[in-house]
Amino acid sequence: MKLCGIEAGGTKFVCGISDENGKLSEQISFPTTSPEETLKQCQAFILKHQPDALGIASFGPIDLNVNSPHYGYITTTPKPNWAYVNILGSMREVYAGPIGFDTDVNGAALGESLWGKAQDVDSCLYITIGTGIGGGFVSNNQCLHGLVHPEMGHMHVATLSVSDGVCPYHHNCWEGLASGPALEKRWGMKASELSVDHPAWKEEARLIGEALSTLICVLSPERILLGGGVMHQTQLFPMIRLVVKERLNGYIAHPSILTMDEHYITAPGLGDEAGLLGACALGLNAYNQR
Ligand code: ADP
Ligand code: ZN
């Protein structure tokens, strides 16, 4: 089977072809310029490969309500020229087969469930901590939607240690306090250049651990995968696990939480390909549900 994935990011788009086992055979990447130019490049890729299904995993916010006049659009993004762009409709112009459309993080959670580190469980929470913070949740291969889609990065996170957030909407939401740009504003240097033992990481682990504890209480995920640029700081993983364990304080009496070994909160299995394979996975879901 030939699955085409489009990973639509604010800085770059990646298009690729995978089979139904998540094996990639081809991929191209190009910078996100104007919608006209960028979407034409995606159309050309689809026309060239003639896939059995297409998946689009997009930056947001996006409209996932099939009854909405703006279904398939990127909606209120501050990215210049990209607000209210009909990304799904544009691909429909050249492709009549099954199309799956979802957030980049829901796609990544689905990809990990099908082919990555969440294959052995029924539910998976995928969080990216990079330029922003976003979360996707998949249960029994279904991505979680609601009014729109989850906006986990914009939840309030309890902290007494910092109040210098960068989110233009909420100031001190999780993304405002713990994204890469938040770290860079607070410490006045690139996050990648903060030394491994810098106090920034203890605070970062606390912010991430507090938020994950809330998400565990709400969603009860069987696995949590943390991706994105900031999580290249792998020393964060054991620190985050400790915060979560302490915060939940034995109340959730499940071995995953009580033991908190390295399997419950961990790095994505699909690595740098998590985004693109997530898009391909959305295509496979659309194919199976056609
Ligand atoms: P995006 O979120 O834009 O898709 P990334 O997930 O790569 O992209 O996140 C980029 C952000 O992650 C940068 O703004 C930077 O602050 C941070 N970052 C990138 N690499 C590292 C690193 N090695 N250590 C810590 N932070 C990093
Ligand atoms: Zn916010």
C-alpha cells in the first residue's frame, strides 16, 4: 500500500510515502512560504505518486468539524498569510481518495500507536516541547477531538518559581513558561546552549512534570511520549518522572505510575520521522474508515 503523508509545519513542509507498516520510501521537504507556492508543491507530490490514501498532519489551530464551513482549514494562526487557508480543500483539488486530516501532534500520537513506542498499549499521549507546546491523544487508534482539538500547551500550570511567560494570550500558560522561546527569554541564551547541569533544567522538569501530572489525571494515558527540540535535553526525562511520581503521590495505584520506570514517560520511537509518519498514519486511518 502507498500512503502519502504531508507534515505541514510553520517553518517547513515534509511530504513522504510510506507503506502500511510505516516504512518510508521517499520524502521531500521545502520551506513554508506562501500558501499558494507551498500547497502547489504538495499537490505536485501527490500527483506524482498517486497514493492509496493521504494524511495531512498540520500546525494549527485547524478546523476538524466536518459540518463546519471551514472544515479542513488552518484557522486563526498568527503566521502571516496562513490564516483561513483551506489546506484540505487544496489537496482535494488533485486527489479523490481517502484523506485524513488532523493536528501534527494527534498525527504523531497515532503514528506512535501504530508503528512506534505505543504499539503495546491502547492509549498514547504525545507532547511536543519546542517552539510551542502541543499535545495529541489517541485512544484505540482514534484521535481525540472535541469543540476543536485539544490545546494542551495553553493550560495553566501551577508554579511559584517563574512568572515571565511569553504566550500573547495567557502569558503564564504551560507553553508561555516552558517552550523553547520561554527558556531563551528567561535565560538570555539559546536553550540548546544551556549546560546540562544548568538550574534551568530543574525548573523546566518541574513545569513539564506538573503539567503531565494534570494530563495523567484527566486522560489516564497508558504511555506518554515527549518530543520536540527541548526534549533533546535527555537529562530532563528522569527529572520529569520524579516530579510526576511525587506530585501524584501514590494516588493513582497503577504500576506504571508507582514504579515510573523509563517506559511510561519516554522519547518517541519514530524519532525525527514522528511527524511525517504521523501524517502517513492519518492516511491509513482514513483508508480503513472509508
Ligand atoms: P518546532 O517546534 O518549531 O517544530 P522544534 O521541536 O525543533 O521545532 O523546537 C525548536 C525549539 O526547541 C527552539 O526554539 C529551541 O528553543 C529548542 N531547542 C532546539 N534544540 C534544542 C536543544 N538541543 N536543547 C534545548 N532546546 C532546544
Ligand atoms: Zn497560552
